[in-house]
Amino acid sequence: PLAEQRRIVAELQAVQEKIKALKEAQAATEAELKRLEQSILDKAFRGEL
């Protein structure tokens, strides 16, 4: 039935949006982790830790 197909499509679109948001959050977290790691290494080599 068409109504069920539309419901399924809407559900899949919602899941795709969540996946996209999670991928973006993961990329941002990964970038922040790299910056943090570099900052810690910089401080360690300068003797600030």
C-alpha cells in the first residue's frame, strides 16, 4: 500500500539524517582530538606538563 511505502520512506529519511549528523559529529570529534593531542605534545616537549 502507498501509505505504508510513504511511511517507510519517511522513516528511512529520518535514519539517514541521523546518520549524517552522527558522521559530522564524529568528524568534529576526531578533529578536536587531533588538536588536543598536538597541544599536549607541544606542551610536553616545552616542558610545561
